[in-house]
Amino acid sequence: QVQVVESGGGLVQSGGSLRLSCTASGSIFSIGVMGWYRQALGKQRELIATITSGGMTKYVDSMKGRFTISRDNAKNTAYLQMNSLKPEDTAVYYCRMSIQSESYWGQGTQVTVSS
């Protein structure tokens, strides 16, 4: 009954920006940690950043500076602002949410950065 859906991906030129969104819907009473991950073709899925319900953020060191995670608890939505994008940022970006203590993944949104 709970669904998590990402949006906002697309094709962008190197140096450009994108803002991804991830919204949970269904029978939701509480959402804990929200996180963004990405998986490039032929590589393992990797963590980008997480944010708690209170707004505390953590970033993987290599993602600091260009990526910003945020959330709107009233909208059950997480965001990922991505700036100064590089071709190596090309990947499928996934959202993960802890909802009623269960983990839910979205289907992913493709981000392609052209050189």
C-alpha cells in the first residue's frame, strides 16, 4: 500500500543542475530516515546522502559540496539538488525511505550528463 516514486531525472549538459524529488504515498503514519543512492551502469549502488526526520544530514565524502539533500515532512517528500553535474554522475538515482520501520525503495530515475 506504500509507494515511493522518484521524479526529476533527465538529460543535462555537463555543469548543469537537476533537482530530484521522491514522494511517498499510501498508508503512512511516520517516515524516518530518507536517503538518496545511485547506480551507474555496471557498478554497485552507492549511497549519496541521508536525512533524518529532524533534518540532520549526512553525506558520503565524495558527494559533499555538489549535492544537497532536503525534505518536506508535510509532503512526505525528499529532494536531491545536484549542481555542477559531470558525465560521471550519469546513473539511475534511487530514493529509500524508512516508513513505519520498513524500508521502501523507489523505482529509480535516470540522470544522464552529457559532455
